[in-house]
Amino acid sequence: MPIKTVKEAINDALVQSFENDKNVILMGEDIAGGKGREQYQGTQDAWGGPFGVTQGLFTKFGGERVRDTTIAEAGFFGAAVGAAMTGLRPIVELMYVDFAGVCFDQMMNQAAKVRYMFGGKQKVPMVVRTVVGAGFRAGSEHSQTLYSLYTHIPGLKVVAPYDAYDAKGLLLSSIQDDDPVIFMEHKRLYMTSCEVPDDLKPIPLGKGKIRKNGSDVTIIAIQRMNLFAEEAAKELENNNISCEIIDPRSYSPLDEDLIYTSVKKTGRVIIVDESNPKCSLASEISSLISENCFSDLKSGVVKITAPHTPVPFSPPMEDFYIPSSKKIGDAAKELLNA
Amino acid sequence: MLDKDKLDWIYNKLFTIRFFEERIKKIAKEKSVPGYLHTCIGSEAICVGVMAALNKDDWISSTYRNHGHAIAKDCNLNQITSEIYGRSTGICKGRGGSMHISDFDRGMLGSFGIVAAGPPVVLGAALQEKINNGSKNSVSFFGDGAIHNGAFHEAAGLAKLWNIPMLFVCENNGYAEATATDWHLNTKELSDISKAYDMLAYRGNGNDVFDVFNVTKKALEESRNKQTPIFLEFKNYRFSGQYEGDTQLYQPQEEIENAKKNDPIKLAIDNAKNHNLTKDDIETYKKNALDAVNSAFDFADTQPWPKGEDALQEVYVNYPKEVN
């Protein structure tokens, strides 16, 4: 089976979607780079976005469907809403999720609400591909996750894949979905790889995944945090602590049943989220568990998150900011009195 | 010369909008109507003139001051009224209200409560038409206040850069909410803003429905032929306040009296003889419009309220039930 990086898997899903549906288009800053200019026809796509994820698409599908935009997120996000309502399936790239602020109106008040407030006749089948996450020494304005910002809004769906397999399967689904989907790609995961079948079927949105079966403690890990959860779980085997790792993959909708079933089995929960702690996915999932599994809990839900600060730049500070496998391990040992 | 059917339609719509707005203002004063109301008395010629130049299924976006656009786009008057009353048979099933009256089946992409939300959305519809070699026109309505908003500028820049045929239609009604246009403009003429994008721009008399119609029709053709966006500015006067209940103290009485000389309904009546319309024709238009308005309000009064739990519907196309 072919081994693919997350970056390649996303590119594959885009190519496949472009081939399968002529209504799929892509808009974003530098997604074609210099390729849009006549004198560069025939040369390699200049950028393919800052991480090179969309490289090759302009050459394969042309400038009508792969459109470089100006640095005008409100303009092309709003255009995606109008194009989606009238029959296209636009994918727009928000270069960093930190730029949400300059086009949040288009997502919060237009993409999310037109179907509801105009009587249910419209649908908005658009996908926002955006880059999230700390650990790149990229500073406070290029490192956030902001999962809960979009998850909070009714009308939007939010997906955050961990590995290449899920990235491809979930992106295929997101593009086929008739609702607006925020598809979050973690910059520190782009070059990680795993087996991805060429004929991978779309993975339904709202279905979580058990990454490791276990019996003592449930670790609910959000996107890149699965990496640390797996490291911690391996280490904890030495202490005879058996961890079950749940990757929800999709945050709106959220696979609550998968979470509750695991919590009922283990009675102990650690939620790991690299976002800021207040009104976060971690606090939301914690509250759902308290409401639905209170009598099954052997102790209080533990949250491991970033502190309530912006993402710092300097490596020692940024490393401190991001949750670690050690923190997860320590928390599990404390829960098990080990 | 316009044919009689077109003239009938134009005059009927002008009177319907005016009578509708007068009626809703009166009701808002006498008894309570839920929510915010933004009436468009003074905008009738722009609503009707632009729409007269469009085909029935062309795309438009409107704003919170949308009653006139919806009526001129041939939305069902009973359903419009029911929507304002918050009833289940409203055009948006009671989920929108006055600010969001919109019917996608009539080409209305939406009536947006956020200033300048419409231009990017219409750009997207126009882009779709261009990619699919479609034939529908795309028109975004917005007020003079919107020209300072980034979303307008971003849409204008992309539309020009991508050679997208569409119309940016600015209703320059003298006020951005409570702030006078002559105070907030940086340029001599509002439409000068289009120069930043090397975009064609035309101005028309927003009080003269026939001028609005002619300017729009010509612009639609030119926009399509040249594959380019065009900016249209129609000046008129906002006799209504920003919202119903606005004291309008910032609008000088003298200014209002002067504006009345160019009231779009008065101008249309004055113009009638140029179109071979008689006084009887005008009386018939008025009577038909008033009858339609009366019956729409009678209809809305009898309509059922939605159930509270109807609020849960149509947030998504698909969402797992257990978590909705």
C-alpha cells in the first residue's frame, strides 16, 4: 500500500475531487503562485500555497478552476459563499487560521446562516482549508488552532485530521458535503506519513476513531495531540497502565457516542488540546462527559491544554506552551495512583 | 418606448412598494411589529428601475432595507408580510424577519443585515455564471455607507481583476445610518471610488425610474460585452429613518421638503403622460397596488405562529440527529 504524507494525501484528495466533479474549484492566495502569469505558462507552479499543498493543480486543471486571489479574504470567502449557493463546490484556502479575523463575517454570518435565515432553500457546499497549530516558531499570529471558534457556530462543520489516511478520506467527504466545512490542517503534521490506499473511500464526517484500545484511562486527543497521546500510552505500558486513545477527528458534528462508550469502560478521562483553555474543545468535551457519564467517572475529567496566553515565539517558551507526552503520562499516573 | 405590459409592471411595483412601506410604518407606530424595520420610502425608483432591466431569475443581493427589492423581484407579497409578522408561512418560514426577506427561487441570494456583505457573495454568483457559461446577470445592491467597508473593496478588486461581469449598484440615499453622505465621502462623487479599480462607473437619477432602468439596461449589456464589472450610483433621498422609531432629528426639515420635490412616485406620475398613460391608468395602478397591500396584511394577520421547536430546522443540510 502506498505511503503518503499528509500533504500528499490532501493533494491527492483535491486532484481526485477535481477529476470527479467539474463544479469543484479552488481559490486562495498564492495557490498557483506565478503560474497564473502568461510568461510562466509551462513552468512549475511557483508556490502551491505557502506549504506547497496545492502544487500541480494549476497545471492539471487550469486557471479557471484554480484561482489565485488577491490578499482579500473577505472578498474571496464571500465569493465562495455565492458560488456555492449557485452551483459550484468551491474550496477556499485560508493561509493560516489566524487570519480568521479578516473574513469571519463571511463564515459566521453568511456561509453559516443563509440556509437557515432565508428559509432553507439555499445550501452552501464550500470547504475552507486552513492551516493551524503551534510548533513552527511562527509567533502569535501564525500558530493558533482556533478549533472552538468555528465549532461554536451553528451551520458550520469542523474537521481536523491527524494522519494522512484521515486527511484524504475526510477531505473527500468535506468536498462532497452540502454544508460549509472548515477543514483544519496542522502544519506540524504535513510531512508525517502513513499508508493510504489509492482507492480510499470518503470517511463520513462526525465519526471518531479509536486509535488504541485500552482499559484504564481514555485519552481524547485533538489532532496533533494524538502523537503525544500515543507516545505517552507506550510509556505508560511500563507502569501497567492501559490507555484507550480516541481521536474525534470531527468537532462539529462530534461523535459523542464513541467518547461515552470509552469513558463508561475506563471511568477515567484525559483530554488533550493544544488550544487555549477557555471555552475550548477540551472544556466542551469535558462538560459533555460530566453531563452524560457522571456516574461512570472514577475521578474528575483532566484537561491538558495550552495556557491562557498567545502562542509565544521563542523555542523554550513555545515548547512550554504545547502539551507534551510527559504531561499526559504524569496525569495518567496520578489518576491511577501509579 | 416601453411596452404597456412593462409600464403596467413598473407603475404597479412603484405604488405597491410605497403603499406597503406606508402601511408597515403605520402599523409599527400603532401596534407592535416584532423586530427591526427599515423602510425604503424614497428608494422605489431604484428598486423598480433596476429590476425592470433584469430577467426574473437574475441574481441579486439586498440589504436590511430590502422590502422594495423583494417586492420588485416579484416575491410573494403575502409571504413577505407574513415574514415581517414572524408567522410560519413567511417567505423565510419566520426565521428571517424584515431584515432578511429573501427568496432564492426569485434569484435573491440573500438580504444581509451586515453592511457590505452582499458584494462578495454576488461576485461568487457571477463567477459561477462565468465558469459555467451561464446567462444570468448578477447585481449587488448596497447603500452609500457600504463603500467604506473592506468587503466591498475586496469584491470590487477581485471582480475587476478576474474580469467578472456584474453590477455594483449603490443607492446613495444621503445617509449611512445617521451619518450624512456629504460628511462621510472622501471623493467628490461617490462613484469616484471605482477609479481605484479602473472600473467603469455611471451615475443615474435615483428618483427617476426610467433613468434608472435605462442606465441599468445599458450597463448590463456593456458589462456582458466587455466582461467587466460596472459600478452604478443612483442618488435619491431616504425619507424613511434608519429604522422605524428613528427620530430623524439629523435630517433637516428643509432638506426633507426639498427632496419631496423629487419624490420618485411624484416624478413617475409626472412622467406618465410621456408614456401615453392616462389619469385613469394611474388610478387603476394605485387601486390594484392598494388592494394587494391590504390583502397581504389581512393575510398575515390570520397566519399561524411557528412552534418554538421549529427553530431547530434547516441549520444544516445533513447533521447527525443525536447531536443536533
